Amino acid sequence: MKRRTTTLQLQQAVTNNLLQIISAEAYSKSTRKTTAIPTDTFKYSLDIICETVLASCIGWHYERDYKTNGYIAECSRMDGCAENIVTVHLRVNDSSNVEEIERILKIEEE
């Protein structure tokens, strides 16, 4: 089941070494092409976005990938008007526990 998270929460899980970025890609709906994003470039871009006011404007959905014991996070997949979809594959670090990751990623509904 896909759950919502924020850019800041995703960055916090990566920065705290709970999750490690395995791969990232951008899919363009108009050209129907997928472009790989180097992991260090994605991490740098994520850090820069989190320093701006735009961080709260970008929504993410994530789900647990039980086959790989990791997570998949997607931006703009649920937005029909968005041109690009960003997908990030994340691995759970050996010293991390899933409960802590879920606590950081989960948005508390009011």
C-alpha cells in the first residue's frame, strides 16, 4: 500500500543512514523515456531542495518492497498533470529497523 511522505522526511531517512539510495530515475510522460539519475546527484538535489521553501510543495508516495527488503519512493506518479515522474529505490541499512523508518516517513494525519 502506498503511503504519503514529504521531501523533508525522505531526506531525513537517508541522512540518518536508515535508508540508502540504490537507484533513481526520471520518466518523462511526453517522450516516454526514462533517464537514470546518479545516486550522488539525486542526494545532492534532495539536500538542496530541502533547504528551500519548495520542499513542502513536493509530495512523495512510498511503499515497502518486500522482494528486495527496501522501499520505493515516487514523486508525481499520482499527479495526472505532472510531466515527470521521479522514482527512487532505497535499501534498508543493516543497522536500521523498519519501525524507525516507518515512523520517520509516515505523515501524521490531523
